[in-house]
Amino acid sequence: MTANCILERVTETKSTNDDLLVRWRAGELIDPVARIAHKQTAGKGRAGRAWLANPEDSLCFSLAFPFKRTPSELSGLSLLVGLAVIVGIAQACDLSEAELQAAGLHLKWPNDLLLNNGKLGGILIEGGQAKAGDPTWMIIGIGINLRNAEMIAANLDSGIKINSLSLLTIGAPDIEYLWLKIIASLEHHLAEFDLQGFKSYKDRWMNWDAYRDQSVCISGAGKDPVYGIAKGVDETGALLLQQDNKIVAIHAGDVSLRIQS
Ligand code: ATP
């Protein structure tokens, strides 16, 4: 697989997602664009949370991709992106998906990659449809820790466990090589997703689910926390929670999943 989209490399920017969002809003995007920054000075996660990255130790890039689907038909997109990133990591590290699973790689609903229960990467999706009939442009931001996870953890006040790809391969893969493998995988998966939606990826996603059958708490979006046993996802990518004898579906918005010990 090789990348077909326009590739842009910059030494420094605030946020590659913001750069591409500005161009989308100005009507300047025509073909898919992947933009990588050596250094992001204001990398962001969801809801304005910060994404920290040291140049050399992190892969941070955004891909602007046009979908024929309307925004409401893109449910499950962040889950599909997680699957596509895993394929790219497997290729770049020359490891099989079984080897990655054995090493503790998982997906955390709706938008994180975990390695050995530590956060390895995050996915931030923004964008939309300017007007009816236009393509839906989604700006997909991806941050992956390559090495020196302890330096990132030391600068986070959340106290969460952080891991990096150097746990998988000695020295972690070359940033450029990993970037190109992930983009090529994303282009392939996103084109397929545009045709068939999340449904056909559901079972594949469940194979990587970090918290299946575990007690979890869903919080955020200004609502009361919701507790239950995680039961994977449905065909729209909604998280299924078992509560007593019923199953409730939680749709991704700005909600966070936490394990209940
Ligand atoms: P949650 O874990 O609550 O679901 P989230 O997945 O929505 O959060 P994001 O908003 O995507 O998290 O990412 C921002 C959060 O990720 C920050 O609040 C911080 O805790 C954590 N974080 C920031 N930089 C890194 C990094 N390089 N590696 C791992 N985690 C990071």
C-alpha cells in the first residue's frame, strides 16, 4: 500500500487539525491531504484537552478526507480509524496483528489506542458538511507515542498511564515510514467505509476491544455517569452497556470511558 493523497510536511505548527479545518472552512480542500508536523505547539484532544508530543518521540498528523456520506452517516468512524491505524502499525513494525494483540495492543472506545493498558495514541475527528450536496470533509487527527512515554507522562496532570511503540519494537519505527503506512491504510479503509459504513467492521473492532465484559463508567457531556458491563459495540459503533437485564447503547460524543475497579 502506498499513499495517494497530498503529503505536507511542516517543521512547526500549532495544530495540524486546526490548519486543515481552516482550509476546509475556506473551501480550499479538493483532494485528500495528509499534514504532518515535526512539532505541534498546541496539539489537542477532544473538548479542548491538550495532546502532548515531543518532536522525535511522537507521530502527530492530520488527514483531511472527503466522504460522500453525510455527517450523520459517519457513526463509527473513530472506531474504524483505530482499526486502520493498527494495520499501519503492524506493517511499519513488521508484526502480525496476532503479535500486536499478544503484546497488549487494544482499542478503547471510542477513540484511543492502548498498549499494555497505557495510552499509546489518540484520535480526534472534526469537520462536517458545508452545505447539502457538498462532500463531508472530516479532519482526522492522530497522535501516537513512539518512545520516551515517561517524559509525556511527567507533563500530564491526569496521572494516566502512557505507553509508546518502543515497547513493541526496539527503537520504535521510523516516523516517516510509520506515517506513510498509516496514511495508506487510512485511505483504503476510509474509502471502503464510505461505501459500506461501520457495520462490516463491527466484529473486527470487537477483537481489539480493551474493556469487553468489564465494569465501566461512562462520564462527560454534562450528564450523570452511566455504569454497566461493556458488551462491545453495535453496528453503528455505539458502545453497548449491560445494566441488570437490559442493554443500553451509548453514542460517542464527548464522553469518557473508565474502568471500574
Ligand atoms: P478519555 O481517556 O477521557 O476518553 P480522551 O480519549 O477523550 O479522554 P483525548 O481528549 O482524545 O482523550 O486526549 C486528550 C487527553 O489525552 C489528555 O487529557 C491527556 O490526559 C491525554 N494525553 C495527552 N497527551 C498524550 C500523549 N502524548 N499520550 C497519551 N495520552 C495523552
